[in-house]
Amino acid sequence: MKSLTFITIFMAMLVAVCTSKSVKCFVKGPKKPSKLPVPAEESEIPDYENVLRIFKKVNGVPRPSQHEEKMGYFLVDFAKERGLEYVMDGKNVIIYKDATPDMEGTPMLTLQTHQDMICVAKDGYEIDFLEQGVESYNDGTYIRSKDNNTSLGADDGIGVSIVLAILDSKTISHGPLECLFTWDEELEFSGAIALTPGILKGKYMVNIDWETDGELCIGTAGGLDVAANLAYNITETPSDYAAYNLSVSGLTGGHSGVAIVNGGSNAIKLLGDFLATISDLRLAAIEGGTFPNVIAISSKATVLVPETQKAEFETKWKKYVAEVKEKYAAVDPDMELTIAEAKTPKESMTEAQTKAVFAGLANAAQGVTEWSETVKDIFETSNNVGSITMKDGTLNIEYLVRGFNNDNIAKLADNVIEGFEGSKVGFTTRKYGAFSPWNPPLDSPLMNYARNIYQEHFGKPISLRKVGGGLELSEFAVAYPDMQFISYGPTVNDPHTINETVEVKTVKSTWEYTVELLRNVKQLKN
């Protein structure tokens, strides 16, 4: 009885320690098993099919940004099942793997990906992303969500799967590995920011969160979120007002750091620009978009106009629809704008506050505000209105400003803010989630090594490209100034949309590239 009590107490203490914020928790096993796996021959690369199998499992785990708990448990179980040491640092997970016998004494590599995904669904498709994973379909050329019902989560589930396949392999030669899986990359870089200082031990970080095969990232934009909030006043709707339901849908949308250069429209902006031209308007309801880093593909509003202005209102709407459909025909061919009379609600927002809402939306630029003078087809600054909600007495509008210069980002954010606060009807604003541009040196030992390995294996040079999206490397570069970084990955098309796909053949080439980087790491200095 005494020994049983001792064991119970000991196990309780062990559980308490292993669930604390930053403690290494691992399944204990022999450091050097009696029969070590034999590395693959130098010319042989293990098949990439295991990446695809793991990706299907990863997609079965619910992991919306800021709700990655289930994914964290999945990663921990993955490590336990393979006897690998791991750390739970808040919601970040780090899994370690010792060097293979032929690679002892080589530099540690830090493989980095993020757990979360942007969850969007087709209009009318019901799914609880907190409880349900993504059903995916592989047609041999592309992997996509089943029937394009939801986003796929290849950003960055495919990167996670490549790293897990490395950890799962018994044949790949590699030095010591620490594999970092961060949380909330998509919205606020929360995991990268909250990472315990000094917890990473590697000198070289390999980020697999890039979205074009055959490229190394050589720079990303910084950004700043802006929120405008209004505690609005509800008054009785005048008896001589008529109500209309307006909607915009079917837009192409996409990642606000990537697809924004395509010149497509934004559903919230389209409604805002039109309604800003209407006098004596009252707002009863409005919603649209999903997240600040996603170009809004749909929005809808219930508005009220005086009965005497109905004909004029309908005529203006019809003319506006024709104009925007023509303007965006090439990028948004499936755009739909509808109008329908509705039952007049008893209450609505005051005219003054309604006017201020749409004046603010119209004032804030959407899309590229300045093009880069040095890099083709990339912005210098851009802005995206990602969501608008009106609920429980508060109207909320969310923006994400991006750019390659922090001063220019701040100026554009201030312009957005002035458009709302300047109305003097009660808007409050805040800036949050700031992240800096990342501009790595092009001649670092790791960058040169990565370029050489690609040339040797594929017989052609790897491309170098800057992009308007953000990577967590901007945060790691500040926290670890002596660390060197590269970023690459398979081709992911239309991320953050229901049309998201990952190209299967590029998963294979990215896998091969990763294996080559690992087993030639002796070329890097400790």
C-alpha cells in the first residue's frame, strides 16, 4: 500500500512537471539502440508517399488559428509513439531527433513550420472548424479539399507533414534536429513571439512555409493590423423608410499578401464604396469577410432609404453593378451583386453613424497603394479590409496593412484610422499585431549552401524571390540575431480560399530537396 501511494504521488508530480510551460517531456529510451537503422544509399531518397499519408492525417485534425490545441496533442502523441524527446512551450511544440551515427558532430538544423490554418468555407457549407478537420482529395496532380468546400490547410499543413515524415524516417542521414511547430502564425505570429527566449539551440533554421516550388524566399513584407470599433446608437426606424438586402459574392479573394497584386476586388470594399454615395441612409445589419489577411469574397448588408428615394437607389445600384462587373471581369469572373427589398426593421443605426461607417470604408484604400520600384510585380505598401461585423451594439472592422518599410506601413495605417476617428461619431481604433519586414543577407553560409545543394541535385539554379506575405522568420531574426535562415516549400495555389490546392509533384521535389539538405549538412560549420 505504501509503495502504491508513492508511485501515485510520483506520477502526479511527473504529470505536473511535464505540463508546465517550457519543460522537456519525452518518452525515455536507449540513446543508442543495439540495431541502428541503416541510412539510405547516397543515390537513394526515401519515397515521398509518407508525406502525403501524414498530410491526410494532419488535415483530419481541427487547427484554426488561435485554436490549435488538438494539433498540439497530435504532435506530442507523434513524438511519444516514436520515443522522441519533445518540449511543449506554451502551445508551441518542439520535437528533437538525434543525429544518425554517420552524422554525429554535424550542425543542428532547426526545421520550422506552423500548426494553424486559415479556415474558410464555401457559402452555405456547414462545418465547425473547431471540431472538424478538412476532407481532402488527391487526384494525382493536385490535393484539394473535397468538392472545394473549404480551404485545404496546405499552408502550412504540408510543411508540417514534410517535417513529420523526416522525424518518422529510419533511413535518412541527418545531423541533430530540433523541429519547431508554432501556433497562430496566420493571424498574429503569437507562437513565434511567445517562444521562450533562448529555447532554440540550432544555428541554422529551415522554414518550410513558402508556396512556390523551386524558389528560396529572400524577403517578406512587414505588417500592422488596424481595428475600427463603433458602439453604435440604435433608434426607431422612421415610418417612411424602405429596406433592402444587398449582397456581394463569388469573388476570387485570396491571401492578402500574395493575391492582392492581382488587382481583384474586395466584397466589403465594394459595398462600402457604393453605400458611401447614398444620402439619408440607415444601416440595420452588415457582415462580410473572415480574417484581416484574407481578401473578402462575400459581404451583405441590410440598409434603409426614404421611400421617395427607392427608384433612384435601385437605379444607382444597377449602374454600379454594371461598372464593377466590367472593371473586375478578368480577375473576378464569378462576381455576383444582388438587391432585394426586405421587411423594414423596427430599429436601425442613426444616419450620422451610418454615414461615418461608409465614409471610413470608402476612405481606406484597398489593394496595392504603391508598387515597388526595385522588384517586379510586388507592392511597396498595400491594405486589405478583412472583416466587418455588427453585433450586440458594436460594429467592428479589421484591416491588415503590409509593406517593406515600417514608416510607410505606419503612415497608411494612420490614414485608415483618420478616416474613422475623424468622423467624430464615436469610433475607437487600435493598432496591433505588428511584424517587421524580413530581409536576409543573400550571401550567408546557409543561403549559399541551400543554393548549391539545389543546383547539384536538380541541375539548375534555384530562383530567389521576395513576396508580400509575412513569415515568422522576421520574429526569429530579432530574437536570434546570430541564426541563419532559409525558406522554401511546395507550390500551394490560392491559399486561404476554397480553391486552395497543393501540387503533388512539387511535394516530391520539396521532399527530395529537404532530404538533400539534411544529409549534406556536413558542409556547414558548427
